[in-house]
Amino acid sequence: MKLRSKILAGYGVSLALVILVGGWGVINLWRLGRASEAILQDNYRSIRAAEGMLESLERQDSAALTLLLEGKESNLADFKGNEIEFLQWLGRAKDNVTITGEERVLGTLQERYKSYLTSIAQLRLIQTTQQPAATRFYKQTVLPNFQEVRQASIELRDINQQAMMSASEQAQITSQQAIASMAIAGISAAIVGIFFSLILSKNLTRPLKSMTQAAEQIADGDYDVNILVRSQDELGSLAEEINTMSQKLKEFHALSLNKIIAQEQRNEAIIDSITDGIVVVDEGCDIIAINPTAANLFNTTPQQAEGRHYLEMTEDRTLYNQIQATLQNTPPPDIGETPLLTLERNGIEQHYSYLTTPVKTEDGKRLGVVLLLQDITKFKKIDELKSDFVMTASHELRTPLTGMGMSIDLLLETASQKLSEREQELLQAAAEDVERLRSLVNDLLDLSKIESGRIEMEPVAVKVNLLVDKVMSLFEVQTQEKNIPLEKQVDEHLPTVKADPNKITWVLTNLVANALRYAETQIQIIAKQHGNSIFLSVSDDGQGIDPAFQAKIFDKFVQVQTERDAGGSGLGLAICKEIVKAHGGTIWVDSVPKEGSTFTFTLPIAANSSRSGEIVNV
């Protein structure tokens, strides 16, 4: 016998009982619905109208009181608006008279409301001349009229509610009768249905239970499954297919397991062979994989680190915060600098650049993060040696350049009459070249000292307005000559910043000087607070900077060549960057070609300080 025939035979009787009980239920629901319909249609509209009139009347009384106390025309407008709403509700109630006595109540309500409106009009006339008399008139005439209208509205609501209660009692009687008859029919049908259901369920669940147990075994990885087939229906065929499937899965699992193990071994070998440190974490920041280089960096082993939370491996939160930002898709702003991590091992500082990359599925879901650590200690040492060499060479060049400059100046002063015009021009050009070399040497010395920490910053609490005003005064003549206004947008109530006033003034001066070279119509200095930092920006509407140069514009000797370039050493922005870094801030550029550039740097907000900085020299 097929499974379909068994189900139809088992549920045929139950289906017939359900149809019988359902038909009886439809009849009872129809009777109950008619009773409920009488309740809703006959009286609900009148009750809703009475409630609406009460609400409108209360708002009219509030508007009248406010008008009496304040005398504003807006209060009169509120009163008129609620008067219109009251009359609308009254009209709906008059159109829905359904019970005895309702028409009488509506007539009384209308007459009393007319009296109330008349008293309000009289109140307005009295209020224009005598305020105390208006107050007495409100208490003696307007308020009693209001209460009479309110009482009539309540009476209208009450008689309709009473009618609804009567209809509800009738509906309750009908529902009780329906419940009793439905209960009898339902119990009878349930008894018969349960009997046939027990028989059918026993025949169906026995093989299904065996197949469920077999499926659980397969899900747990146990493919040794054998279901005993006792029937020739669809369930028996399904049991045979499960047995066949389990055997094929067993064979496939054995083959796939070998492939997976080989692939994992290859992946581990690749990660272990990479000389850079690699750490892979999941979305909960638990370590999935780590190569020996990274494990050695954190004084652990891959076996000890895998499976543990990242913070269990190290308490340093620098990389942890970077990993969390990548997981949450909230990377820090790109300021053109490679993030560095400095660690001390065996008394020696080691420097690492790090990069976090999200691990994503095809639909964009983030599964984890890959952290790459590259040892750049050698490059840092080379950079330090280069800075030391530049500083030494610049220092050695300063003395002969000074002598050359003095000699040329002496020749120009004492021997100019003996020289031809061409010879004087050559000497003047030589003097200018020597001065440019001296300026370049001085910039190199300043940059080297800042990079090596030999120039000490003297941070104090200083007002941003003081810094900006000083810079604007320095460029007053130049901006007037070029007819380019220098404007500022600085809030007077900005908190003070912790900075060396002279060094930061130098930074602003350099940025404004650069902007003055390229600006078309205006330059702006803007200061805003963002969290615990002040953002200082210098913007111009010049030619802008090509995106290819924006990432390296703060490097040494980098200059953006334009048709309006006035020349320079290419060290100004590099010095600005080092000064800002020494203050614990960052500097970056936002630029769109043909639209202009904005250079922005940050300074920390000063804690409470009793000492305020002064700008001595720039």
C-alpha cells in the first residue's frame, strides 16, 4: 500500500469531521457576527461623536481661559478651530440618531452650545474694557454654560454606551450558545480524529525515527549507517537511498580528508616560510593562525597562541585597536603615513610597519583580519644615518658658505666701481646663489635636529586665535600687494592647545606662504575642535595638487612643479610634518586639481594650565 493511500485513509474520517464542525462553526459565527454588527453600527458612531465633542469642548475652554489671561489672537484662532470641529462632530451625531431619547439629548446639547458661544462673545466684549469684570463673567456665566454643554455630551455618550451594553449582552448569550455547541461538536470530532491519528502516526513515525537517527549519525561524521527496510512504500525507498548515500559519503569523506590535510599542510608551510610576521584572527579576535616570525615577536609559539584571544598573547592595544577598526569597517583616515609599531627586545628598539586586511566572503561578510608585520628596523637605522650625515654635511658647509657670502658682499661694496656691469651682475647672482645655499643648509640642519630630537619643543597652553592673528599680521603686506584676502574662521571660545607657539607659528607661516604662491582669489585659515584635538587648516583656491604627488608631498626635497612655482628647497612641508609629529599631531593634504588645496594638521587640547604661551620670534 502506497504512503499516499495510507495518509488518505487515515485522515479521511478526520477530514469529514473537520468539514462538519467547520460548517457548524460558520453558522454560529454568522449569528455572532450579526449581533456584533448591531453593536458597532448602531451606537459606535454616536459614541465617537460624543467623545469628539467633549475633546473639542475641552480645548475650546482651554483656549477661552488662555485668551482671557493672555489676550492673544492666536488663542482666538484655536477657539474658532475647535468650534468648527465641535460642530462637525455634532452634525455627525445628528445624522446617526438610532435610539429613543437620543434626538432630545442632541436638541438640548445644541441649544446649550449656542448659549455657550453667546457667552463667549459677551466675554470678548467685556474683556476689551474691564479685565476683572471679564473674569467674574467667565466664572458666573461662561463656566456654567460650558459645564451644561459638557454634561449634555456625556449624556449622549452614556445613552449610546447603555444601548451598546444591551446589544453586547445579547451577543454574549449568542456566543455562549455557539461555544457550547462548538465544544460538543469539537470534542466529538477530536476523539474520533485522535484515534485515527494515533494509528496513522505510529505507522509513519517508526520508519521516520530510524531515518532521523541515521541522519544525525551522518551529520556527526559517522557514515556506518544501515536502516532496516520493513515496508515497500515511499518511506522504504527513502531508507534504501539513505543507506546508499551513507556508503558513498563514507568513500568521499576518506578521499576529501586526505586532500584537506594536504592543503592545510601546504598553507601552514607557506605561512611559516614567510619572513614577515603574519597573524590571522576571526571576528571575535581569536587567533586562527600565526607564523613563527610573529609568534617570536610576541614571545610565544604558534602552538601556544592559536585558539587564544589576541589580548591574551599581548597586552599592547595598538595593533588590537587597528584590528578592531578593520573588523568594524571603520579604518582611520588616510594621512599618507605608514603606521609603525616600536617594540623593545633585549634592550634594542625594533620598528615594524603593519597592515591589516579584512577576510571577506563573496557577499562582503567579514570573517576575520590578516595582520602583516614587516621589520623595518634596518631602514630606520639607515634613515637615521642619512639624517646624521645630512646634519654633519650641512654643519660643515655653513662656515665656508658664510665666508663666501661675506667675501662677495665685500667685493660688491668696495670693488663695484672697478668692475664692469656684467661682472657686477655675476657677483650679484653669486650672492643670491650663496644665500639660497645658506637657506637650504639651515633648513637641512633644522630638519635633522627635529628628526633626531635635538631641538626641544616648549609646549605651553596657548590660544589658537593668538597663533592665527600673529600669522595674519605677518602676511598683511603681501596679501595687499597681491590683492588676495587672508581670512580666518576661528571660534573665539575654542579651548587652548598644548603647543610650542613659535614652532606652530612657523608651520602656519609656511603653509600660508605656500598658499599665497598659488591662490587665485582668497586664502582661509580655519580652526575647529574635533574630540580632544584642534584641527587647523590653511586652504586656497589655486591649481590644486595632482593625486600622484599628494602621498609624498611631505617628503624631503619634493616640490610640485607648476607654471606659477616660485622655487624653494622642498623642505618646508617636511619640517612642518616633523614639528607637528613632535607635538603628537598629524598633518595631511586634501586637494582637487583645478579647485584648490587644504592643508590640515592637529594639535592636542591643553589640560588646565596656569601658564599661557607668548610668540617670541618666528
